[in-house]
Amino acid sequence: MKISRFKKSHKTLVFFATNFDYREPYQVLIDATFCQAALQHKIGIEEQIKKYFQCNVKLLTTQCVILEAEALGAALTGAITIVKQFHVHKCGHEGKPVSAAECLKSMTKDNRYIVASQDRLLQASLRKVPGRCLLYLHKATPVLEAPSDASKKWVQKRAKNLMLGKQADKIEYMKEKQGLKPTEPTTVNQKKSKGCKNPNPLSCKKSKKQKPILHSVEQSTLSKAKRKRVKIAAHVKAALGANQ
């Protein structure tokens, strides 16, 4: 395999592994159309796919794929023989088989499968869903299709949301570090915590202070008014005496 082809396939696998959790061993769901194309170009599917991926892969099919191929008759006899060589994976349609396309769509909803198919309608339908990985044959060469526009847009949107979230966290951190983060306003239901306050002085009774008990002698002396003696001059006394 050419180096450029390997780089493209490896880049695509890294994209799906990073953004959509694809892991080794990569599981490849194969339908009868892929087997028919391989038969026409005379290639061995298992050998070519393992050589193309150069990593651990598991080749799978479903009972619905086999039943649909058998229903189409002798035209797909060789494809039926090839598809029956792969491990038949449970698809949940046992007893009520559906078309191969519908079966593969349902298989890729919650799981990470690489869908190998030449069905153009199935490919177009899967391209509209983010995270769907497609494999097809270009003549005798397996080709892992590049991520669809839906997958790229989903990844870009997620990266943008993550970037905005990181920037918001960084801004909040810088505000808190610089002391610029505003305090949270108290709502109506939230009450401000108040410390203990002194009682209202108007609502309290005045304390009755006991007056000190004085001794009876001191009380009598205090109650009596002191008489002031006026000193009269001698010449005034003489004048008063002469008048009398």
C-alpha cells in the first residue's frame, strides 16, 4: 500500500478515535454488496482490509444481511458464500428480520462500527449522521471515506462550546484573583445573617437602684436648716442702743 494512502486512512481513524471513541480492534460490518464487488475484482476481503488498516480489525456481518442476500437468489451465490465466512453479530432482529440497510443503520446507533458497503443509498443516509465511518471498494482497493460534513460540524460545534466554557472559567478565575468578582445578591427568600444585638432600651424597664440608708443622726442634721449668724458692727450696735 502506498504511503500517502496509509496516511489518509490513519488520519481518518485518528479523527474518529479522538472524537467518537472508536477503538481497536476496529469492528467492520460487511454487507453482501461489498462482498459482490470484492468477488468481481477477485480480491480477498480479509487480507485486503487487514493490509489496508495495518492494525487489529474484526470482520462482522448480521443475520439480516445473509437473509436478504439469500432472498435475492442465485445472482449473489458467490457473495453469500463470502459473507457467511464472517462472524455473525447479534443485531436484535432475530425472528423479525429487516433489510440489510435498516439493520446496519440500527447497529451504528449506539455502537462504533465501520460500515463496509457499496450501497449508495445507505452511504448517503449514514453521511448525514455524525460519527458514522464508511468503507467501500474503489475497483480493487479498499477506501476509508473521509469524515462527512455532519461529523466535522459536530466536532467544530463541540470544540467551540468547550472553548467558550474554558474562557468563561478563566475569566471567573481572574476576576476572583483580582478581587473583582461581585458578591452574590441576596434574594427575597434569603435572609442576611445578623449578629446578636443589644435589647431595645425603650422596651426595657428601668432598674430600681436602692438609695443608701443614712443614719438617723445624719438625716436629722441634714434635715435641719443651718442658721447663719450675722455679725453687727460696734457702731451699728451703739446707734441701735441710742435709738432705744
